[in-house]
Amino acid sequence: MPIYEYVCDDCGEHYERIVMKQNTIISCPKCTSGKHTIQLSVFAAPANGHKSSAASSTTASPGGCACTPSTCGCH
């Protein structure tokens, strides 16, 4: 079930909806307007398809970056 993120074109409210069918009518929860823009969603995916724990997840990139879930030396 895809979850889509929207921003209302009339009032600027940001909201999410689970969309089961393409013809689902989406309206703003704040002003009930049907005018909206779909936003790009940001999602997280485990590196290499593996789950990692905070204690053991340190990755090194070819440039020497050593990132953990709480810190990143890349930026």
C-alpha cells in the first residue's frame, strides 16, 4: 500500500494518505480542498539490504568517510 505525501494548494497543509486505488479522491484535512501537489517522499533503506544495529553499523566509503546512525564524517 503506497503512502503519498501531499501539500494543499489552497492552505499549504502537509498531509499523508494511503492510496489503495488510482481514482481515490484526496482532500485536505484542514480546508477540505481537492487541490493538492504530491510531494517527493524521503525513505530510508538498509545498505546492501541488511539490517544493521546502531552499535555495529559503521560504514566506510571509498573516500574514507566513516558514518554511523548518529554521526557522519562525510559532510
